Amino acid sequence: MKFNRRKMLKHFAIATFAAPFVGVGYGYFEAGWIEVTKTTVPVPRLPNAFDGLRLAVLADIHHSQMTHLDFVREVVDKTNALTPDMIFLVGDFVEGITGESYFEPCFSELAHLDAPMGVFAVPGNHDYWNRILSYQAALKKTNIQDVTNNGIWVRKGESRLRIGGVDDLWCGHPSLPPALGDMRADDTCLLLCHNPDFVEGITDVRVGLVLSGHTHGGQVRIPFYGGPVPSRFGTKYLKGLIQGPVAQVYVSRGLGTVSVPFRFRARPEIALLTLTN
């Protein structure tokens, strides 16, 4: 075949011009392409009765003009189809300068989440930025349990497991003692905490596992460069199961988006964790 330099340059010019549009189109597509990740997590002092417990972790929904209610419904349906024992909602439910108006419809859909051992929630920084009182009012209209600086016991026979939560690290006043409550040395706590940076300050070994979001897995991860990660510790708490100084944390990539309605190499995630002892 005869080499045609002019034709090659023409095709190269077209490809160069089209590449940004293809990239944007893919980024928009990936933002709606939910991935269910499944991870087995050993938890210290987990009672035998809770061995095999299945948790769904949902983070950073960011319901807004960019993340539509149909997407929230899809998240709810996909989560319920996994039949988890518990569901943890770890903050940042809305987004945008009119975010306050999105709390009610978002929680109207999240109210359909179904888990036999409960659905639990804590707020994130965006929930504060969009008026935390509106978040609290919308949450109270559901059966979702607010564990902000608080905790409850879940029991199976004579065994018990602490479910606790703390306020947002950036905008709230996170307090671990009330989340742990009257725990004994041989108990363990599953702790909801929006911002994984909080893990760096945990010194209480009774925290067996922290569930977080906030980083979006970077949201847009450029090859050889990465992307912005809202953490004091760089990419340490980017995503997945990470060991902190004392406690381990699972950091969800989250579901919605901020700033731009795109994701690249950071698909929205519903995390399904199976706990073992």
C-alpha cells in the first residue's frame, strides 16, 4: 500500500481535534457507570455471630442538577438488589449553590433503602455548606438512623456490635467518645466518618473499621499525573481498604460528582463489604 503523507496528516488532525470531545463524552459516560465492588474485610474482635456480615457503603451522592434523581433511584435499586445486612451512608448528599433544595428529594429516594439490620448516616462537608439544618430535617422524615457523634448497639443473641458515627472533620465537630459509648475492651465498633483524614487521629483500638468517602477516588485521574485529592495526606486515602495508624478504613470512590459531571478512571462505586473475624 502506498504511503499517503497528506492523508495521514489529515487523519491525525481530525483525531487530535476530536480527542477532547471523545474524552469529555467518555467522562460523562463513566460518571453514570456504577460499579459494585466486593471486598472481604477482617475486623478485629468481630463477634462470631457477625462473621459474614454484609455492609453496603454509599458515599458522596451529590444530588444536584448534575446528578439527577434517576441516578439516585438507580443507586437505591442496585443497593437493595445486593441484599446487604446493613447500609452505611457516609455523607455529601447534595451539591451546588442551590443544594439545600435537593435534600428532600434525595432522602425521599434513600428512604427506600432496605436492610434488615438498619440504614445509618452521617453528614459530609457539602451537607454543611448547603445548610446542615435542612439535611437534618430531611433525614428525620426517614427511618435512616442518624449516628452523628452517637452510636447504637446491634445485637445477635448475646453478641453485640457497635455502630457509631462522627461529625464531618472539616465543618462539624467530630467526637469519638459518644460514638463508642459504653464499649468494653473486647468490643468492636464500625465507625461512619465522611472524611478519612479523621483516621489519622484515632488512638482507640476498639475502632475495628471506619467507613468513609470524600475523596471520590480522585474523580478525574489523568495518567502519569493523577488528580486532585481533598486530603492532607495526598493519595494515602484515595480509595479502597487502607490501614491507618490504629484503625483500618474503607474509602469509597463515591457516587456523584463535584465541579464537573465527569469521572475518569474513578467509576462511581457501591461498595459491598463482607466482614470476617
